[in-house]
Amino acid sequence: MTHRIEVNGIRSFAYHGCMEEEALTGTYFLTDISLTTDFTIAATNDSIEDTINYARLFNIVEEEMAIRSAVIENVALRIYNSIRKTYPHILTLSVRVAKQNPPMGGVVREAAATIAD
């Protein structure tokens, strides 16, 4: 069987961006993770050891958000690679990182990068 797990709206404050001001002031980012796996065993035996630990996904995002990058594409790739390394049995994975209120000289709610299988 194939099942989907989603952890959406992980809000992080970080200093990513290509402008010097962004390195000083920082801003908020939202990360969404969607993956497919087989969690039949966990659903049957009610065991966190047999599924994807949502708290671990959150921690991966926070660890990678703490490393400054010029572009959010780099952040998304690092999160993607870290999740894949931690959970190699995942069938498909999508990571979306969105910068809230990016400095573009106008009103823009977010700019986002997605990496997915």
C-alpha cells in the first residue's frame, strides 16, 4: 500500500537571501513536506517506530533553516536530502520552502521553491 503523510506550515525565522539586509534582519519562512510511504505496520500496531516521526521532520527543517543560504532553492534541497537520508524508505517526497513577504519593491505574499520526486 501507499500512504501519504503531510506536515504543513512549519514556520521558521531565518536569514536566507541574497541581499545584505536579509542577513541582518531575517524573515519568516513556511515549509511544507509531503511524502508517500507504506505505514501499514504503524497503523496496525500503533507504533511511532514504524512510521515517519513528524517531530523529526520538524527538527530537520529547523536544523537546515539555521544554515544561511543566498537562495531558498538551496534550503529546500538541503531539507529534501536530509529527509531522504533519515528515511531512505520514503517512496516520494516533496519539500516546499516559501519566504514570507520577500523584499521585491512591492507587495508579494511569498516566494517559494519546491523540490519533488
